[in-house]
Amino acid sequence: MEVPQPSGNPCVPSPCGPNSQCRAVGSNPACSCLANYIGRPPNCRPECTINEECPGNLACQNERCRDPCPGSCGAHALCNVVKHAPMCSCEPGYTGDPFAGCVIIPQSKASIENPLFQMASQTCTLLVALPCIFSYSHRVRFAVVPTEGPRDPCNPSPCGANAVCKERNGAGSCACLPEYFGDPYTGCRPECVINTDCDRSKACVNNKCRDPCPGTCGLNAECQVVNHAPSCSCLPGYTGNPLAACNIIQASKISSSLRTCFLFCYPHA
């Protein structure tokens, strides 16, 4: 049995362990972790593999602890990270789905077109501490101060973002909007915003955890999901580009390969 001869390179084979690199310094190996890995060789590891390894205001994305907010919310929406998850809410004066986009709340035509109405409304509210109803024609003629009516437990709403309030036995009851999840009193969110919100065998597609394989691979190819991403390969007995189409391996090619193997493997046969 032959004994392997020393290569003269202290880094061959590498003594540094996984996720590390070896650099020869004279006749000695110098080990260090690869870029974006932490620890000390031979125990180099990624910064994170799950959200719980990051601070509460960060999420694990591509094995790095990062702010999950960028790109999560729609136009005119604010983002706040709660337990590694981005929570979106519309800016003041806007309404709608904050994950898709918020639109400005329309004002009444009177308040937009009549400055006198705006000034009188502010004055009346300051004097009586109640909203006022005005009747006007070119100028304000009189103001009616409404009497205190039945209290609406949903105004102002006690619910968080993406939740709806309904009156129940004189109290406001909150529930998440359809296809949203979480605590309706602090804020509801979609099933997912980024891939790491889903199991590794699923990907986040349109805010839902779904199998990314359907429609990804070509003819005669099979698909496996690896860390949220679809990976295509040709079926046994087929060859080609699995993303486009795989073709059956011709019998003549198989026979030629077997004949070549037989000649080399059994030269004295």
C-alpha cells in the first residue's frame, strides 16, 4: 500500500475545517473563516440559520441578520419589525392594504373648496370640544352642535393594522382580515413576506407559502425544493437541460459506453 507523500503545502489537505480558508505562511497553515461566516476555525458558521438567532428587530435572510422591512410594504406605508417579522401600516391620512399600497383618504368637497367652512369648523370645535355641522351658502349661517349619541366602541378602532372591528355586546371585537394572521389587537400580517417566513420546502409567492416547483422544470425533469428554491434535474435515463426539456438517452450511446467500460475494466476478458 502506497503512503501519500507530503505535498509541501501545509494547506493540502486543509486543517481548517468547514466554512474556512487556509493560507500558507511559511511552512505553517493560517486558518480563517470565509467571508460572511463567524466564529473561529474549525468552528466557522453562518451568522444565522433561523430568525431566532438574530435580534428581535432583524430577520435571518440568506444566513445574515438583516432588516426585513426594505421591500416588504407598499407605497405610503410604514414598517415596524415585531419578533423578526415586518409589520406594515398605512401612513397617517392614508388607507388600504399596507402590504400592497395605501391611498389617500378622500376629503369632503366642502372642506376642500371652501376655506371659510374649514376656519369655522376649527373655531366651533375649539369652543365646544365637539364636531360641528354647518349649513352655508357663500358664508356660514349657523352651526349645529350634535348631542352625545350612543358610543361606537369601534370609533376610534382598538384594532391593529389589517384588522377589522365589530361591535359585540357593547364592546369592540377585533379580527384579522381574510388571509391575514396574528394578533388583531397589535397587528395582522400575511402568511409570509419573505421566503424565510415559510418552511424550507416552500417559497413566499404573493404573500403565501407555496410549492415553487409547479411550472419551473421542463419536460421529463423532476423538481426538488432546496432552501426555498426549486432545483430541476433530468429523470433517470434522460439527459439535457432540465429547465427546458430532457431527452431520452439513445440506446446506441448506452451500448457504446458499456462496451468502453468493459474494455477498460476487463482488458484480459
